[in-house]
Amino acid sequence: MTDPSPSKHYQAAVVGGGPAGLAAAIALAQAGVATALVARRSPYADNRTTALLGGSVVFLQSLDVWQRCAGDAAPLRVMRLVDDTPRLIRSPEVTFSSDEIGMEAFGYNIENRILMIAMEARAAELPNLERIDDEAQTVITGDDVVTITTKDGRSLTAALVAGADGRHSLCREAAGIGVKRRPLQQTALTLNIAHTRPHRDCSNEFHTESGPCVFVPLPGQRSSIVWVVRPDEAERLKALSDDQLALALEKQSHSILGKLTVAPGRHVFPLAIEHPEQIAANRIALVGEAAHVLPPIGAQGLNMGLRDAADLAQIVSDTLLMGGDPGSETVQQRYAHARRADVSSRTFAVDMANRTLLSGLLPAQTLRAAGMHLLDRVGPLRRFAMREGLSPSWRGR
């Protein structure tokens, strides 16, 4: 990809070069849309991982991305949920197995940096995609185009802009879209570990009074961890030595993975629920964390962002085939309709799961226990929950 000349016009531009932004740019360009990607190239130093669920893997396969990194991913064949609270009313342990719904795996866990390398390589091959190796300084909406000026002073216009520029989205602000934020009194500690016992492709999720602690398989005898705790506890855990943190994790996991060794790199992230008042306006469509922010429960975050990218690319491609304007009000309405049920239902489900876990009220604990009991005992309901967790069935356009 080469840098375009100033003031060049595109059918679509993507602002933001994270996984969701790159996926949107690749999907648009692969569908024949003349696309600009405005994002600074930078090494992805974060050691976080993503559990890519079934629909996301299929989408990445269609982009010729998954084939480049599948060998570095670990299959997720079993998901085990354990109520690890000391409460009077506790939920039964529930185990989901992918073979129960005829799948080899629910999905695959992969390090984000490896996924990004594969996506960058694919993006570099696409003739319809031009990379502007810079950050957007200003985004100005107009009746017919959106004008983007970069920090280095370059300018371009696009009929449609995909705002994939994260929680503090410049594109969202330019579109005049407000956002509702609800900070949670929880922080996620993320890190990777090695262990002496095999994980057997099983993701183990321990539910505690402060949030879940999830051990997700990585290739070999390694796992990634997301441990949701109170903010002060997260800072305490982060400050522990490797040996001290390993012991704390062994205790939390009830030693099911044997002796643990903490890998370099640990991070803490304050949690919140955020959702914009609109997902598209003024020729700007929001993608990824610009469009929705959820706690790391049920691996919904990036999977939802990839569905954003897939739906937007399909709608824009269909519109261009009919000779339409890719940034028109009709396109924005179709995108909003395509994403509404998915985003709202996932947000509600994750919020309710989190609230009932944290609640000290007996009715909430009873409701949670009853729901988990039904999932454990009622096969059709359990299989329905598994399928819907992977990909929503109502993704109409």
C-alpha cells in the first residue's frame, strides 16, 4: 500500500488501526470498495489475547486472514463455569461442550499481536486499500463527504467513514453522537501463564464476588487470564512478584492447572459499559469500541466489533452494486438496523450476568442459580444458549 496524494477522494475511509478497524478496512476493500485506512503503524506490544468465537473465525477466513495465524491459536472445545463464591445460594457448575452442537470448537484463543500481524499482511495485498500511516487530527462532516485531516497535514475525503478509533472516538464526536458511560467498580487484570498440567482445550471461568476469573487456553501448556476484581485489589495483585501472583492464581484456580509460571507483561483495565446514542450519523458509522464497550464477560468485545465490520462492508458493497451512495442516510439506517439487536442484547446479557454475580441480595442470587440450573439440566436450552453465544440468529439487514 502507498500513501495517497493530498485531498484524494475515497468511497470509504476507516479511522483506527486496531483489530476491528483493520477488519473493516480489509472487508470493504475486498468487496471492491475504494478504501483508505487512516492509522499509524505501530508494533502491537500488548500481550492480551482474544477468544474468537465461531462466526468471527468464519469471517476472518473469508478475509484470508485466519489461514495466516490459525496455527498459533488454541481451540476452545469446553467451557466450564464454576460458582466460587462463599454465598448461601450458589449456582451449580455448568459445562458446555462444542461437540454437543456439532462443532469441533466454539472458537480459538489467539494473542492479539499475532492476529494483527496476519491482518496487516492481508491489508498490504489489497489494491483497493490505501494506508495513510498517520493519525486523524480533524474529522469534519459535510452533506456529501467527510473530510479527514491528519496530524501531518494531509487531507482526504470519503463518502463514508468507519469510526474504529476506540472509546475516545474523534469520529463519534465529529458525527455529533453522544455516548452513555457507566463506570463499574471493577478492574480487569490480564496476563499469560504457563502451567504444568494440560488445559485440555477447556476454558475455566471461576465466578467470585468481585467478578469472573477466566483461564483461557493458549497453544501448549499455556493460558491467558482475565481476572476481574475491585480496583484496589487489581493494583495489589499487579504489584505482586511473579511467584506471589502465581501462588494467588493457583489458589484461585484450585490448582487444576498445576504449578503456574507468570509470563512477562501484566495490565490492568478499569471496566465500564458504554454505548452511543446512535451507531451511525452524518456519514460516520461506528465500529468496535467506538460503538460499544462491555466488561470482558462471555468474550463479546472484539467478536461484536468483527460483526460490525462484516455488516458494514456487506451493506456498503450492496449499495455500490446498486449505484447508490455508500454514505447515504439509507446506508446508515441499514447499518443501525443490522447492529441494533446484536449490540443491545449482548449489552443487556453481559450487564445482567455481571449484576447478578456481584449482588449480595438473595433474590438476585436465587435468580442466577435458577438460570444456571436450567442451563445445566435442560439440553435444548443449553444448546440454544451455546449457539446464540457464538453468533446471534437474528442478524438481519
